[in-house]
Amino acid sequence: MKMSQIGEGYNLISLECASATLPSCSWSKILWHPIQTPKHSLLRWQAMLNKLPSRDRLLAQGMAMPNLCGLCNLERELAGHLFIQCSYSSYVWSALFKCLGLRRQQHSSIEDHLGWFVKLAKTDSERKVMYAILSQTIWSLWIKRNARVFQHKATSKFHIVKHILQATKSKLRGCLFDDVDSPLTGRLVEVFGVCYKESQKLSIPVIWIPPPNGWFKANSDGSLSDDRYGFGALLQTHSGECIQALSACVRACSINILELKGVVAGVTLAQSSKASHVWSETDSTTVVAWSQGRGIIPRSAQGGCCGRYFGSKF
Ligand SMILES: [Zn+2]
């Protein structure tokens, strides 16, 4: 075949494809989002097209084997059953939903289930996490099924849920969330330890300058590292004498919220010491802006502490 003929053929195919009305696919975005590992996406694609080598399909192709589900050993092993309706899979999905503070709905097809799950997310950040959870869960159930069928290995349901949460958490490492007023965002940040986008803190250098005679100074700071969040505050007299100190571990939140909690803790220490004149000092430009009425304080600033407070009086 001459090169000119190949070129003409390519142009003909391209023109035909361009003019053809291709059916829109509602789940293509869910399937191929880059947060997902390609092999996970491929597995889900096969499952949604009913192309997985499940026992039901292999039997239809003439292979001799039992037709019962590799996970529960009770029902026919169809893809819809394996990933959605099976009692084992149902337990896993329900446990994950409970962990995310969501109530599960029953669906008969994988497509309906995935579509509904993703619709619970209202922001791009939430959608990204939902894609990651979906992808990891379907993959883990398939791996678990294969281990049972081919190696006769049994793993507890609790273990697989824990594994899905841990694998999703490592996949989301480095992702930043929009700090929006959404209970789901708050829960996802807490469960997977991701940071809010405003985590890039703008700091100002702080040098300790004594307050005027008779005044107190409350210095504070917030800190986050991996999935540990905390803040602290220190109350001192004008001569530098420490009066009270406090530190606390809290639920997952942004660094600016931690800085704000630190400032509030400093003021609380001053109140409990009956200090009438207090100079509060922070190195967060965002918190300074909030105190001056600039910018909107996120709703997540209103959360309570889940950890322990450590306080000292000097
Ligand atoms: Zn089953």
C-alpha cells in the first residue's frame, strides 16, 4: 500500500468519526479521573461493560466451575452482585459510608451505584476523594475475591475496610481541599488527613518585645504535621515571666484555623488570669486580617477540640 493511500484512508476514517454522533457516556469522567490508578479504572470499565472474567461469564463460555459468588458463596457471581449486592460487599460499602457520615442507598447496577455515590460530592475536592474511594473499593473487592477463589485465603471484612481507607489516604497525600462550608468536606479532611488549600501560611517574623508595664502578652502558634493538628499559647508578664501555658490536639483543619485557635487560647488564658490589658501576638497574617475584619473566617473555625488540652500555671 502506498503512503498516499494510507493517508487518504486515515483522513476518511477521521472525517467519519468527526461526523458521527457518538453516544454520551455519563460515567466516563468517573472512570478515567487521574486520581485513580489506571489498572483500577480498567477493572471498573470491564465490570461496567460486564466483561470481567466472573464465574457467570466463564460458565456461559463453556468453562466448568461452580457459579457461586467468590465472596459470599451464596449467589450467582454476576459483576453487579459481586461489587454491589453481595452481603460481603454490602458490609464494606456500608462501613465506608458510616465512616464518611453518609447513609447508603441500595442499587442494583454498578453504574447507578457509582453515579449516586459521586453525586453526593458537591465540590471538585469532594469528587476527587469519592473517585479515589470508589476506585480503591472496587479494586480491593476484586483482589479479595481472587484471593478467596484461587488461594482460598480469607480476610476479615474489617481488615478490607481498614485497607481501603489507608490506601485512599496515601493516594490523597499532598492533595489540597477547598475550605468550604460542607459537612462532607470536613469529614473527608478528618478521615483522610488532607489539608485545606489555605494551608500555605503567610508568616510574619515575630520578635518578642516586652509589653508596657502592667500589660500581659499572649503569644500563640498553630502547627500541623502529617495528620496531627495542634496549637499552643503562652501568657507572660511585661518582664517575661510565664504565667500560664496551654497546648491542644484538635481535629483536622487548616493551619490558619489552628493559628486562630491559638490566639483564642491566649485570650482565654488572659481571662482566666484576670489580666485586664493583653497584647495578643501571632505570626499569621491571615489571622491578623480576620481580626481586622478583612476576609471571611471559614465555618470550620467553629469546630471543637477532639484531643487533650495540656495547661500549666507558673
Ligand atoms: Zn456474593
